[in-house]
Amino acid sequence: MIHLSKRHHPEENDQLISQFFHRNASIKEAVQETHTMFAECKDLYCAPSVKQREQSSLWQKLTSFLIGLILPAERSKQTDSSETWTDEQGSIYPVWKKILDKEYLSLQKQTARKVNVEQFGAVGDGVTDCTEAFRRAIGKGKVNVYVPEGIYLVKEIKLPSFTSITGEGKDRTVLKLHDKTPKAGWLITNADHKKGNHHLYVEKMTLDWNVERLGDVPRTSTGGNRSSCLTYANVTYGWVKDVQAINPGLHCFDVSSTKYSYSGDGYRARGGSKYIWLDRLNGYGFGDDGITTHHSDFIFISHSHMCDPSGKAHKEGFSNSNGIEVDDGSRNVWLFNNSTARCFGGVEIKAHHNSSAAANVHIIGHLSVNDNRSFNFRHIGHHSASDAESLTAYNITAARIVSLAPIRTDLYRDSHPRALVVSAYKNVVVNHFAVIGDREYDYEKQPVIAIQYRARNVHLNHIQMKHFNKAGVDIKVFGGEQKADDVHIKNVVIEHSAKRGILIGAGIEKASVQHVQATGQGGTCGCQSDTPQAVLGDIVAKGYKVPFSGGAQKTT
């Protein structure tokens, strides 16, 4: 079993992931196949248009007007493109990255002036307060600030537009929050969250939030988008590369709007960030999430590793601390060859009940090791039959993803381990998914993959599963009052795993299971359908008391 430590080099993720798919399609072929599947199914459920909210009182209208003056609404065209470009080396980029590449040339031109922070009085001795030295070196921007090897204490660093800050590398150049920094402090953020900033670049350093300065406190964050190592709030064109973040009160890296917004499903916060690339990042000890996004567009997260959260931004035992979280109102987000370990969620794509769901998110290559829920797609508060149906939970693809031994965690004590959970989302394609359990681990007869809570138009293709010997079922599509529906499963290989291979629940109106090879060991049923509407075809199941049952059986 693979172990990913805090010092894991995420540049190795491609090689680690590829070993699980050496007999499968190449990464280029897998991306193209996934794109084709998504293009064929995404129009079946289209997100409804959402009207602007009408204010019910004069005070609400005045408040909305004043907020609009401070944070003008962004005119952003909704897009659901999943187009992805693959170069000759097998690297993956969203097609919109060419816009970011063009702006990088502009950044280089505008930051041609280079300064050394030591020239302004900074001393990397881990004792001297260097806040003022950084402020003078950065000035009003249009500068590339070099930070030599050392430990630099600061109370907060704010970056104006057209600013680059470059160190000597992770663990060599360390920026550390001063002991007198309040709990709400950021280590690095942009200078103007309301009006916004643009063209910011941070690379080659470690950011130490110095949580120890707080002492023994029950919570390490103050709320909102504060208490993080690096926050881009209302930033257009931003890069963070080869950076490590340690022990933040909230997040390691947050790509965000001016403020988090909870105005209801169908509404997004003003002042979101856009066109941001996070690359080769490491993070651990985070109070909430490693990398997170909120109400922002066009974000590319690649070759990064997040692990071992503290969870101390939440009440003990109820910490939804994810390695990578694509959260409220985020759109057009690409994840490429990242890894997570020992988090609540490896990758969580979600929203709170009173916010818009993240949408149009594409995962290409991810390695999850010992996360409680390796891949968790959900819109909280829109799951039950009595809940309002989500207006915004649409469009997710995932290809070449790996779940290794999901386990229970003290972060969220009542959460059962899962490799994949899809709840409330529509138009979901998961293609080439390797799921490997621990033969001896007690999964308490629970399902490993759960498609549930009103999920619609979900496609699982090329699924490999093994070694969940003490689980109840490998793949379960939940029926009943909150049933999932329009779920299609094909090209599945199950080896010596759960007692039941695939279970389609009662009441589901549209489902299909095709091309399955399941080899059990004292199993009960290879493929079971509790609804006559399910179409079962080309199912070969051995080592089960019953190979398959129910459904409208075609070929076997």
C-alpha cells in the first residue's frame, strides 16, 4: 500500500497514478473518452436560468444598491465547456489557460524591476519582525521581490497588483506569522479585497501560519475567509507555484470572493477571483481545507499534495476538513494529478444549503490514500425528498482517479468510509476509476461507492474494485424516496471484494449495468436489481451464490 507523507513530492503523482492504469487507455485517450461521454449526456439535464432576487423592502433595496457600489456585479457568461488540451508529454491544461499564459507575459513585463527584501532591512533569523521591510520592498507593486533563504517573521503581507514574490524553495525560504498576529490574520493576501487586484505571483517558499502562537484554543479560525496562509480574494490572473503551507487556522490556500456568500441557491458572491493557477503545492495541519475555492471561475490546480488536517476550525468530531474542496459558487475548475491523504474528503465538490453549488468541475488524475471519503460530490440541504431541488449542482467529470483504502477518521467520527459519493448532482461522468480496499479493514457492511440522494444522469465507466472484503456492497445506487435515477454503469471489474457486487435500489426508473466481470469469494450476489426497470447486460459473476437477480436481463 502506498504511503504519502507530509513531505511527499507531488511531481511524482503522475507515475503513481499511472501504475493503476497501465493496461488502460493513455491519459490522452482517457481525457478524450471522458469528454465525449460528457458531451453526449450533459444536455439531458440543463441548469435552469435564475432570476435576480427582488428586494421586499426599501431597506433591502438600499442595502443591495450600496453593496453594488462597493462590489459591482461581475458580468460572467455561464459556461459548461469541458475542453481540455493534452500536450506531447501528457500534461493536461484547460483550453482557457492560454488566456492566463498571455497575461503571464504582461506580468513579467510589468515586474521587470527586481529587489531583494534584505535591502529593505529584512533579516531571516526567525526573530526579527520583517513586516515593514516587506511593505517597503513591495511598495505599490510593479516589482519582483526576491526573498533569500531564511525564516522571516511577518504580521501580514499584502500584495498590490503586478507583484511577484519569489523565494529559494520550500523549507529554504520560510515566511512565518509573528507571535503577535491576531487569529484573523492572513500570511499572504492581496491588498484590496473589495476593488480587487490582478497579476499576482507567489513561488518557492514555505508559509508557516504559526498556529502555536494561539496556545491551546478550541478553534483556530475566526470565520469568513480569514485565518489562512494564502488567500486570493477578488484576484484576476494569479499564480501560486512550488509553495508549502503549514498549520493554518483555516485553509492553506483559498481562491475566493471578497466575502463568502450564503444568499441562497442560485446566487453567487460578488468579487470572485478568476484565472488562477495553483501548481506544485504542499499543505498540512490545516484547520479546515488544504486548497479551497469559493465563488470563483477558471481555476487550475495541478501537481499538489494536501494531507493530515488538524480540523480545529470546527467542533471536535465534526470537521469536514478536505484535502481539496471546490466549494460554494465555484465554476470551471480543473484538477490535474493531485494527491490527498488522511483527510475527511480527498476531493469534495459541494456547497452549503444556502449557497450555489460548485459546477463544471473536471478531475483528471487524483490519488487519494486513507481519506475517509476519497471523492465526495454533494449539495448539502438538497438531498431529501422534502428539500428543494438544487438549481446549481451540475456537471462533474473525473478520469484516472484512484481511491486507496478509505478509512474512518476522528475528524468526522460518524462518517462511514467511501471511495465515491454522489448526492444531488446531475450530469456526472466518472471514467477509469481504480478502487482498492484493505482486506482486513472492517467496513461494517457499508457500500464503497454510493450514488444517492437525488443524483441524476450519473455514468460510471471502467471501474476496477478489489479487497473490500468486509463491505456490504461495492457499488450501490440508492432507491427509495430520495432515490438516485438515470444511472448507468458499465465496464466494471470486481475482484474478491464485497458480499454483493452491484445493487440497484427499489423505485429507480432508469438504470443500466453492462459489461461486468465480478469474481467473489463467498459472495451473495454479483449484481442485484430491486427495480424491474433496470437493464442488466453481459454480466459474468463467479463466486457468488447468485450471479445476478432482478431487472430486465438481456445478455449474460
